[in-house]
Amino acid sequence: MMTAGFGEVGRSPSEYGARRRERRGAGGAKKTGGVTENMVGTTSLPLTAWRAAGAWRAILAAGVGAAFALLPAVPQAEPLSTLLPELLQSHNLTAAAEADLASTRERVRVALGGWYPQMNVSGFYGHENQNKPTGTTDTDMVNRQLDVSVTQLLWDFDLTSSRVRSAQHTRDQAEAALEAARQNVMLRGIVAYLNVLRAAQLVDFAQRSEANIKRQTELENARVERGAGLSTDVLQAKTQLAGAQARRVQAEGALRVARNAYRAVFYKEAGDIADMAKPPLPASRLPASIEEAVETAMKTNPQLRSTQLATEVARETISTTRSAGFFPRVEAVGELKYKVDEGGTVGSQNEQLAKVQFTWPFNLGMTAVNSLRASESDFTAITKRYADARDTVEQQTRDAWQNLHTARDNADLLQNQADIAAEFLELARKERQLGRRSLLDVLAAETTLVNSSSDAASAEMDVSIVTFTLLNAMGLLEANVVRAPGG
């Protein structure tokens, strides 16, 4: 109905101009010596002059066409189903999250290294001069020494194991953060894409409305020139035209802003909007009830899982602090020393040593107790943040569910309004021709139609955006959710 509302009641400027010339020629134009004289006393060129002018216009048109051919072509737009996989590979946020994940994987290997033997190698090469007591020969020698020791952890009362578990939880947290980043970037891309489509539709509505009102203004001008119209009607038409032009300027500005947002997300221009299409909605992925939506979000939302894993890291930190502050470290040590001319003794000597040792550093100021209390307080704080995150995710899911149903109802009502406005405008124009409607009524109906049509189109985009927002809140916004139109 929206397209019919505009197309059935309006003609293009060229059609209007041709009809106006026919009316003026039939209504009183006359030929005098090969020159046509119109109603208001002006003259047009002879036929031969018109032919010459037409030839020049053809040449000019060919030149302009060649100039436009040299301009860079508008890049072809890609479907959203093709853009999203590329976006996930190239966006800075997903790349940063992948780097974070890679670092946490390396730290897991570092933590596991605590169970492997530690080898230390040291040595020196120097000059030693000893002045010994009377009756003993002084020595002056170049001495060398090489020490090799291997230390194997036997038991540290769960300190190393706790560090390994903490590193593994941190790695899992980074995986959840990566999935959250991917879904958030996908949502940003979908919203940017749909907003460009929305803005382009609003520009189209505004331009068509402006053209229709402009044609109506020309008609009223022609009627006034013939003495059949009122100057006040022309002023009313010009007033509505100025408003339509303002709406068109605003719509074009909104389109540029939407293109800027697209560029910021996809790192390239949107391309030809004619090639862009709204993707089909993944209705099969939507939950049947709000309770199902909340339950799914509690299980699969990656941001919530990341926060939950942070509590596991904090719990392991308590264990790590307790083991490090209150228990000893038991190790097996093997040492080998090779000495040459060392300690005033000429010649080489070897030393081997194998032992089991324990170390137990303990601060007499009882700072270990303070460290343990601090870790416990950190755990309490993170647990509270996790509880708040659950409440937030539940609210976001419930809000998205309600917004989806509100957007659907709103889109249906606005589309119905646009259909009624289109029918009213058609009838108002017919009644205007019969003299039963004022020009102001027709222009007001024109404005109502473009506004209601714009609102209906915008509401349809809102339905799409809120649908994907709900999937994001539930943690189900994956690349395969978005399919190509007709796919």
C-alpha cells in the first residue's frame, strides 16, 4: 500500500511537463509564421532551432555520461550473512579477545611447570690469591667452578595445584569473554547494517513526498496563472513543500550518520544500498515463553559465564594464599659441583649431594592472616558481582522479550495506519478534483502518509533489531543465525 499510495496519485516531473505543454497548446496557443506564441505572450524557437538545440543537448548529455563513466564505481554491497563471518575475523575487539585467550593458555602451561624439575646452572672463572698464616705457603691461582642443581617439588600443600586450577579457570573465562565479544560485535554489525537500510528507506519516503508536493505546487501555480486557483493555496503548498524538504534533509543526514556507524563497525563503506536486504528473522531460535528465555540466558549467556568463572578464580586464590602463607614447601634436591684450583687447593675436585629439604617462610607479623582475609573479602565481592550480573542478565532478557512483543504490535498498528493514510490520500485527491476538498486537506494527507509510512518501515526494522538483541541476551547470537534472504 505504501508504494501504491505514492505511485498511483503522482506523476514524474517529465510526465507532468508533457501534460502541461499539451494543455497549454490546446488551450490557446497559436502559431504565427513558424513561431508558436503561448497564452502569456512569450515565444518559443522555430522547429529548426529546436532541432539544433536538441543536437547540442545530445552532445552535452554524451559528454556528461562519459565524465560520469570516469568516476569510481560505487562498491557493491554484500549480504549480511557474508559480512558477519568477515567481521568476526577482522574486528579489533574479537582480535583482542583472541589474544587474551592465547595468553591465558600460555599461563596454564606456566602454572603446570611448577610440577616439573627446576635446573639451576652457575659457574665462575676468576683469580684467587690467598695470603696464609706463617708456615703455610701462599697461593695464587686461576680458579674455576661449575655448579649444577636440580630441584623437584614433592609437596607444597596444594599451592601449585591451586595455581594450575586458577590458570585453567582464567583460560575458561577468556574463552567466555571471546564468545561474548563475538556476539556483541555481531549485534553491532547487525544493528549498523539494519540502520543503514532504515535510513535509506526514510530518505526514499522523504524524497517521494517532496516530489509529490512539488508537483502539487506546480499544479496550483498553473491554476493561478489561468485564473482558476487561489494564491493562498499556492502559499499553503509552498509551506508544505518547505516542510517536506526539511524532512528530506533530516533523513539524508541520518543516512550519512548510519553510514558512518557502518564504517566504524565493518571498517569499509556500506556500498550500494540497492544491493542490501533485510535478513530473514530466525523465528525457530526464539523461545516459546519468557521463562524459557530467562532460563536459557542463565545457562548460555557468555558474559554471565565469564563472571561466574571469576568467582572460581577468586575461590582458588583463597586456597593459594592459605598454602603459601601457612604451610612449608618440600623438595628433593640433587647438586653437582666441579672445582678447579679453588679454595687454595691445587687440582680439580667434584662434589655430589642429594637431599630432601623443606622451606617454611613465615612472617612473624602474621601478615599471612591478613593476606588470607583479603582473599576471602575479594571472593565475597566477586560473588556479589556475580549475583548482580545474574539480575542484570535476567532484566536484559525480560526487557528484550517485552520489547520484541511491543515492536511487533507497534509495527502492525503503524502499517495499518500507513494503509489507511494511503487510501485517504487517494480519496482526498479525487475529491479535490471535484472541488469537495481543500488543498490543505490534500497536503496534510500527503504529510500524514509519508510520516506513517516512515514510522511503519522504522518499526519493521525495530522488530528485526530487537529479535537479534533477544538472542544476544540469551547467548544464542551465532554467525549461522543470520541467513541470506531466501536462504
